[in-house]
Amino acid sequence: MSRNPVPTIAPPVKVLVMIFDARDEWKGSALADALVRVLEAHHIAGATVLPGQTGYGAHGGIHRKGLIGKPHDKPVTVLVIENESKLRAALPVLRPMVAEGIFVMFDAEVIPL
């Protein structure tokens, strides 16, 4: 059984984290899906969407599942791994898509498997 190779990412490697509300949309699509499509169009090495259980942010108040089982401001996190210059080139397209939320970028090291 052969493994798929890890994409080669030229240093400096960064992780971009985007956190926003699960109900947010972009042009009629779920925001997370729209962001992933933009990342793919920019040939970004990888992205993963993680649904959140609970959290809080700048507006205060806990974001969690509603009392009757419907989502209520649940957080979503998109993790993106790529070379810094490619991420910075995509930011002018990504940033306006998120009306409220936070973007964080930090150093990373890709560890080959």
C-alpha cells in the first residue's frame, strides 16, 4: 500500500485559521464551502473545515447548540496550510467574504510521513 505524498510547500509554511459563525453565507452558499472553493482556486495546498461545539468571541456570550436542537451561532474553523506568500495573495479575496469572525496566521512546520 503506497501513501499519497505530502504536498511540497516551500518555506515559510504558515497555518491560516479562520473562525466564523456556522450560519454565515457567501452568495447563497455556506461560507465554509465558499472559502474552500476560493482556496482551491488559488492552488492552496490544503484546507480543513472543523465544526465547533461551543465558543465565544468579541461580542461575548457563549455560542452553542440551541435549546431545541437547532444550531445557534455555532462556530466553524477553517484550517489552511500553505506557503506564506500564497496565503497572503489569497487574503484580499478571503477577508471580505467573512463579515464577522477572526483570521489568525502562525508559523508551522510540515512533518513528512
